[in-house]
Amino acid sequence: MASSTLSAPVMQKGIHGWNPCARISSNARVNSHRTLNCPLSMSTVRKPLFFRAHPASINPPHVSASQRYSLDTKKFPVSCAGKFQLDDVIESQQFDTDILNGIFEVAFEMEKIEKNSPGSNILKGYLMATLFYEPSTRTRLSFESAMKRLGGEVLTTENAREFSSAAKGETLEDTIRTVEGYSDIIILRHFEGGAAKRAASTATIPVINAGDGPGQHPTQALLDVYTIKREIGRLDGISLGLVGDLANGRTVRSLAYLIAKYKKVKIYFVAPDVVKMKDDIKDYLTSMGVEWEESSDLLEVASKCDVVYQTRIQKERFGERIDLYEAARGKYIVDKKVLDVLPKHAVIMHPLPRLDEITVDVDGDPRAAYFRQAKNGLYIRMALLKLLLLGW
């Protein structure tokens, strides 16, 4: 799907543009007291916000002070009277680099809100519904934490596939039409690829894709790119190794789409034969001028990379073919041998949960960034909730 950035408002809701007129529903209630009290509200954000140096306790030691000081010095891509350019967050192709830079700057401001307990009330009076048809720990809890830290409330379903009207045969579209009557924004995780797009086309309130089967996981990709910038200090010119289940991993697919928007990126694919990266991603990268290479040698790839992005082999995607799962699992392990060849400035990332694909003795190395990565998910999701409900 094509990029969704629009220079002018459109006349109907869709995942590609903001319609300032069509949504006269509860999510549009930006009351005057919220606007006046919001440090990042539409009325106050009219100039660029800059990233400041992080506290030493969370600063990666290999990133220089000049790199840490600023993620970007561009202005927010404010248009359409401060409205966020997107109605929904469904796929990585929606974003361009200007919107990404703006989201990252808002995310950094959210870090300061999170660290200054008790937080903010800019989303007081708003309700977020989480509809999760697949198991989740980090994604669901980080969204719920994000909403509560901004003063909002949460309606949650932990296993909607089994403990909702879906078990009685209710369609996703009917569920969405019902739930939007109770809430101002919907966070959806579903077992079917394309489910988030169906939900967004049905809903009249914002929908965020929290993972749809083997499709995409755009908020994970956003936090991944944010983490790379925070850890490495740049996004242009990086070398990225994607390792593990590349056929079924929606995180690596979304990340590939998003990182392709930057210049002079090189991507290495390291995967067992049964879960190699699919051709649609390779074709997309080629069309974007991104250099990519497949390899079976993890140590060689790690020695060349700024980022090694490890993923687990997803047993739940193999169905009854457990023999294929067992053949793939354990083939590529990030351990001390990988650390020995990994450049000093590089980092290891993982979307979590992990099984045995990263050994626990790697955790103590400062290049192990996966728990910092998970924490960054909170800030990105706080930023998205603020932007979708209040605007820039």
C-alpha cells in the first residue's frame, strides 16, 4: 500500500489521511481545559522540540554526546491545524521520515512525562479499548500503561478469541462497531493478517494495529527504529542483521518496511531455509534501492552489523508441522561467540519474548539492548495515543 502522508485534508476516514470533519465522535472531544493544560497540545506545539541528552544511567556508552543530543532538529510536520496526518496506525508503509521524526520527538517528551510521576492528565476522560485475540504481555501492558500514564482509562480483553462474542461467531466488523460505542480508540491484535485494515475501514474512531497474524506490527517497528536511533545515534547508513523466523515474524517485516525509508541502509537476512524472508519484502527493498543479502553465517554477519535483530522461531505458526519447527529452532543463537565478533558500538535487539535464541549470559553486556528496547515501546505508544486523540 502506498505511503499515506497527505498535504491536504481528505473527505473520508481511512488509514491514509486525517479527516478533520468526518469524525464527530467521542474521540474528537478536545475540550478547552485539556488543550490549555496539555504541554504538547495542538494550541501549544508550534515550534520544534529537540532531543536533549539522556541521563548517564540510560545512555549507551558507545554513542557520542553529539549523537545523543538530538534525534532530529526538524519541526514537527504540523499540518491541517495541528491534526495528526493519520486516522489509524495499520502498517509501516503509512509513515514518511518527517512523520517519523515528529513521532520520535513526541516520544522523547513522553519519557519526561513518565519519569515525572504521577504523569499527565492530557487524556483524562478518554477511554481506550484493547481487543487482543492473541496472547500478549509487553504490547498489551505497554499500551495500557501508556494510556493510564496520560490520564486515560482502559477497557481490556486479554483473550478475545476465546472469551468474547467471537467465540459465538460474531464477525470482527460487528465487534468493532460495538466496541467503538464504548471507547475513543481501539488497540487490536488479531490472528488473521489484514484484520487491522478491516477494523480500520469499519471504525469511526482510531484503530492501532498491535499485530495481525503474520502481517505487520507497526508500533513494534516504530519502537525498534526509535531504539536504533537512540542506541546507535543515526538511522542513515546503518547495517542491520535480521535473524531467526523471517517468514512468520511480523516484527521483522514491519521493521524492513520502515527502515527502508532511510538512506544507504544494508540489510542481512539470516534464517533457516524453512523460515526465510519472503519475496514481497525483498522485492520492496529492491524497489526502494535498499541493499540486502541473504547469509547462513551469523558470525560473519554480526561482525559487519550495527544492529543484530534476533527473533524467536514461532512455533504457533507451524501448525501440525512440528518437525519443521524443531529443524529451525536453535540453528542461530546469539551467544558469547557472537559478542566476540560484534563491533563495540553495535547492539543486539529482540522484540521478545525470547526462548533460547539469545543466551542469558548475553544480558549483562552493554550491547544487549532488548530490555531498553521494550521500555521504549511505552514512550512510542504514549506518543501515538496522544497524537491520534489530540493531534500534534
